[in-house]
Amino acid sequence: MTTSADTEPPPRAAGRPRDQTIEQRVLPAVRALLIETGYDDLSVRAVAGRAGVGRASIQRRWASKPELVLHAVLGEVPDLSPFAGADRRGWIEWVLRGSRELFARPEVRAAVPGLLTALDRDPDLRHRLWSGFSGPAAALLAPPDIAGEDADLHAQALIAMAAGSALFLELVADDDNGAIHAHISRLILAATVDEGEPAS
């Protein structure tokens, strides 16, 4: 039996509906301002002015400046599409290549010094970043000779090596980074992938 309660639309939540375009305006503004002014001088006021949105709208969506910047340079969730169908070699190659491409981006280079300080001061944000991005990627690597927690440790160690070396080479080293990146990739692949596994 159908009642009036079944046919009436559900009540709307109080307040104005969330603007679905806010991220499309705010996040590019953050990336542009990072390049122009750097992390330290980036402010919610400046982002709001560049994006054409109110500061309150930004503050309702992002709890802090570090969270806003992380979302702008990394995305809200990791993009796992490059791992689709990848074997162990393909997974490792993409982690290495993706880390290098990430830290070579000018907005990421501009954000990193300030973000490192912010993450040091906010253990909860650091935990959410690490678990939110390393966890899903690590879950896609399942070495046939490693099981259980050791498999997660193996994958997380590879992510740390790839990201750590890319960060160091982009921000500290002044040699031929391309050659060093390539040699690091060969070293890691030689240590973690069987010689009989085909190159992707």
C-alpha cells in the first residue's frame, strides 16, 4: 500500500546547497598562487579573490591551509588508474615514474617546504595523507612470494624509496637528475623483480 509518506520527496537539508563547482575554481587558483607567491605567502583571502568565491565557502570545505594545498596538488584521493592491469614490474615502474613527475611539477616544488613543516606539526594530517595515498596503492601490489602484513610493508617501502628519492633529487641534488632517476629505477627493479619477468 502506498501512503503519502511514500510519494512525498524527502525533506531538504537546511541551508544553501553545496556549490558543486567550487573545487573547479578554487584548486586551480591554489596551484597558480603557489607558483606565483609560494606556500608561505599563499592565503585563503588570495585564493578566494583569484577563484571568485567567498572565504567562508573555502573554509567550510577545507579545514586548514595545508589540507587545501594538499588537495590542490595531490587530489582528494589517489589516482589508481595507471596501476590498472599492471604486474609487479609495472606497479614499481609507475610508482617511480609517478613520484618523479609529481615532484617535478612547479606547484608541488613550491608547496613542499611549507607542507613538510605543516605535516610535522599535525600528526593527524600526516597520518591521513600517508594512509590515504600509500594504502590504496600498496593494496594493488601483491608479490606472489610475500604474504600478509609483509606484503604491505614491502609495497610501502617501495613507495617510500620512490617518493623519497624523487623528492631529494628535485629539491636538493643539482646533478643530472634524469640519469640518477634512471639508475635508481634500475637498482630498485633489479632488487625487487625477477630477471625472468618481462619489461612492461
